[in-house]
Amino acid sequence: MDSRVPEIRKHLKKKLDAYRYEHTLGVEFTCQALAMRYGYDLDKADLAGLLHDSAKRFEDPVMLQKCLDRNIPVTAEEERDPSLLHAKLGAWMAEHKYGVDDPEILSAITCHTTGKPGMGLLDKILYVADYIEPRRSKAANLTAMRKLAFIDLDEACLEIMESILVYLKSTGCQVDPMTEAACEDMRRVVSERKKETAGEASAGTGITHQDKEEQSVESVKRNGKTCSRGFGREKRRRRKNY
């Protein structure tokens, strides 16, 4: 654990409301779990999750003014909906208030709401963790997304982005162009990877590890279930033996 984490937790607990603080801990935990799954640095994932909503303590007009005062770029969409600025302001606070200068952490915090084209591993980890953390209960397809996140992170990012876009458009809410650009880029990434995998299979390489992951992804999309019937039968046999 990074030595700064305990003090940051104490400070955030005082500054954030109870719901936001519990959400923060959930994202922090989920970031670390995904980092273990995908071989990313645990301390960096920890800090990104812990600080991602640090600016949520401020009301929208205050966030907007703070960004303007600090020369943080504000788009027209963000000016209309200043709640989007908590990501940019949060990254600024992570660097200038909490002493975090790692560019990957700052990038992940900056884009955790909208995503962005060319997302790195930590960007994806935080983006997905913010959606699937254990205290979430109202987001669409949560059960399937929580399973998919540990099978294929790119697919999970894409599914979440598409789900968010569908929701925003169906409810007449503002859609940030960055979200659309991020979704389009992730579609390209996933599509190109599938083509590469199909090419390897057709070249006679047989069933690869990636093929198995793709099959698992499709299984999750169909019914949200990844546990095999065989595993369930094995558990029942064990209970009978006892």
C-alpha cells in the first residue's frame, strides 16, 4: 500500500458525504481487483480509485469556477453541465493537493467519466471499476458487466460505453462528444482484435487462449452466467460425501 493512502482516506471521509465515500472505497477495492487480474501496479490502481471522485465535494457552480481559476480547460459541454468537471478538477487535486504526479493515475482520473480515445490499462480499469463497484445497484446489466470485466476489459469498456450512450440518448440527456469518440475508438480496438484472433485461427493455430476468452465473453453476453453446470454438480457431490 502507498504510504499516503491512510491519510487520504481520513481526509476524504471528512470531505465527502457518506454515500460518495462508500462509493469511493468500492471503486478503490474494484480497481485493485482488476489490477490483480490484468497485471497492473496495485498501488497506482489504489490511488486512482481512491482519488477519482475527490472533487465531488463541490457544487457544480463552485467546480466550474475552480476550474476557471486554475486554468483547467472547460469545453462548451462542461460549461453547460459542470458536473462533468469533477474528473478534471479531481485530477488537479490529486496532483496539487495530494501530491500524486504519476501521469497514468492523473490520466485515469481525468477520463473516468467520459473515457477517451486511446485509453491505457489504468484508464480502462478505473472506468470499469466506477461502473461495477459493489455498491452500485441501478446501472444496466450489472451482473453481466461484473463478470465480463474480469474476462475481457476492452469488451467491458465497450459494453459500458454503449449502454451509457443508449441511456443518455433515450432520456434526452446531454452526450459529451468525448464519450462518443471514446466509444468509437473502443469499437475499433475490439473489432481489430477479433479480426486478428480470427486470422490466427484460420491460419491453423487452433483454439488460442484469446479464442477461449472470446467464447467466455459471448457466454456472458447471452445469459450473464459463467459458472458451468459441471462445477455445480461437483459441489453437490462434495456435499453428499460430507
